[in-house]
Amino acid sequence: MSIFETLKNAIFGSHAQAAAAPASNTASPSAPPPSPAPATQAAAAPSSSPAASRAPSGQVDIAAVLSQKAAARGEKLNWQTSIVDLMKLVDLEPSLDNRRALAKELGYTGNTQDTASMNIWLHKEVMERLAASGGKVPDSLRH
């Protein structure tokens, strides 16, 4: 699994699993008339998780999920602007090698020796890709 996919799954994980499980379990045996009920169950399943981790129209509220993770962790992390702290927050090793691998994976064309510029680009690109994957990412996190 790619580094970005691991990061994305750590953020979307429980929300995606809760929404996907009822749909996959009921889609095959159900006839078209009962399908509104499984959709209702799928929509209700994430309700068991804290409301802060959900956003309207089924999107995952990235800032809420990450804020919740940060609060639970107890360690002060500046995940809003730091790719290193964002990776730490989702239990990914933020080593320079891993950040360079992530940069390569996401198509970074700059100099990977200039780690400050690379890190800024990485954070922005990760937020953009989380948004493209269905996450609700506030403009303030997109730099």
C-alpha cells in the first residue's frame, strides 16, 4: 500500500468501513424495493461515531477527524501546517526517507534536498488529495 493510501485510510478508515459494510452485506440479497432501508442503515451507521467526524452529504470532515485524533493523543502536534506532525498524528513514520517517498508518489518535481519546500508542498498536496478523495478540507488547510 502506498504511503498516501495508508495516510488516507488512517483518516477515512472507520467512516469508510462503517458506510461500506452495510451496503456490501445487503446489496446482493436485497431486491430493489428494500434498498432504501440499507441506504438508511448505511447513513445511520456513522452516527454511532462522534458527529464531529462527519460532514454533510457523506463527506468526511478532515479537520474534525484530525482534531479529534490530536485531542485523544494528548501530544501537541501542528498537523494543520506540518506534514511531519500530520504523519505522526496518523501513526506514520515521518522520516525524511518516507517524506521523500511520499513526494515521489505524489509527483513532486522540486528538489527533495530542499526539505522545507518539499514539506510545504507535501502538506498542501496531501490536503488537496484528501479533498479529491471525498474529504471536506477547509481552505485554511489548503494553504
